[in-house]
Amino acid sequence: MRASLECGQVFGWRKQGDGYAGVLNARKVFVRQRGSWLEFEGVSAKKLVHYFSLSPEDSLERVYSEILVDDYVRQAVNEFKGLRILRQEPWECIVSFLCSQNSNIPRIEKMLYGMRKSFGAPLEDGFYSFPTPAQLCKATEKQLKQIGLGYRAKYVKEFAEHVARRPAYLKELEKLSYEKAREQLMKHSGIGPKVADCACLYCLKKLEAFPIDAWIKKVLEKKYGRKGGYAALSAFARKRFGRFAGYAQQYLYAFARANPHSLT
DNA sequence: AGCCAGGTTGCGG
DNA sequence: CCGCAACATGGC
């Protein structure tokens, strides 16, 4: 659970005692792992299983059997065994990765918390729901900048307005193929190949998506001898790791960050 | 102080 | 098609 919640795919969870606290379905949720069991409050078992990809159809063994094609991934999976790709709520997830660009994780968390606090609804213990598209539409660009979004403020506002006008938009995206969903996403200002791939992988459940950030780029260069633009690198990775390439990406990212020396 | 951060855009070549 | 600066800001 630690691996899944602290690997940079989601930004809203906080360590609390021996577990994690976050917000799901506009309610404060607490989760704690006891061996192979999960104890939880504030959320249904069904929702939790879905969110953490715990059902038999989401078996990690099946994923591992396809992505373990070389020693470097094997090493990464070994160190982060159990890490799962979550099924985040698309609206919040896409806004999160709009904010992630050219920034760092502590700061991204700060931006998202700021938006929750200023425009979401207060819950218990200083937690806030993530603002709905309508709620975030009320934010001015200036207010968003004050929260620390910088030039991303405009992107977030435009996206909020788009989704508020078309409530079914995100549901429609989920139904599309990886390629089509990605193409649609990239029509939005502020969403390029990387953010679109993050959205596809982390909330639209397109497990072949392989987001390439600065770390993964280094991995592909140093460990796989690959250079080139985004499209070429992405094609290489998806061909190499197959339909669960996104999982390979997630393990490689976690491993590279934890072991930067492995890239020298 | 200066570089980097889970990048994208708009430009010139 | 590619390379490159600008973008706002905070972490380190």
C-alpha cells in the first residue's frame, strides 16, 4: 500500500498513524494494511477494491508475467512488489497532472491541497473534498496563481470550464481506446503527451500507456540505450513491455527515484 | 544562487 | 520534423 500511495501516481493521501488517510467519494477515508488484509473506514469494500485494483481480474501475477522481460525491471519489481496502479477519479486525476508539469511532488501536493482548501468542502481533521468542476470554475486565475499554480492556472481553469459544460465528457473518454482518449486529451491547452499518458494510465485504466518524464527518459537512455523524441521512446517501451507497459513504467519510475545511482 | 522539477507551447530552422 | 526559450514557482 505504501508503494501504491507514495509512488507519485496520486497526491492526496497522508500518512496517519499506521495507515493512510485520504478522500474518496467526498468522504474522509482511512486505510491500513495488516498483512494481506486491508482495514478501512469511510468507504465501502467494493469501492476500495475497485480503487486499489484488488479484484482477481487485476491480478499482479498476470501483469508480472508480461512485463518481466529483463533484469532491470525484475529488480524494480522486486523492490516494489505489490505496487498497483490505482483507479483514480478522472476529474481530479487530470487536474493533478495538469499541475504536475515542470514541478516537483511536494509542490504538486501543495497546489492540490490549496485547491481543496479554498474551493472544496471541509471534511474531518483538516481534510477537504476535491472541488467539483463547478466549484473550481468559481476560482479566478489570480486565485489559482495565489495557491501556487503559476502559469498552470489558466490550463486548470479552461479544463474546469470544459468539463463543467459537458458533464458526460470524462465518461465518454473512459469508453475510448487508448489512442483515441489520448488524442482527445491532447486537444486541451496544457495537456501534452506526458500528461495525457498519465491520465490514460492512472484514471482511464489504459494500462498500455507509458508516461515518459525526466526519470523514465534517463532510464530509457542509460539502461536501454534508447534516445529520441517522446513518440519514439513511447513506441519502444510499449512494444517491449506489452499491454501492461504502464505497470513497467510505474515500477521503473519508483526504482529509479529510489536508486538514482543505478542510472550512472 | 542556481538548477531542477512526473512538461507544454510557440517559435525558428 | 527537430531544437530551443519561455513559462511561474518552490524545493533543495
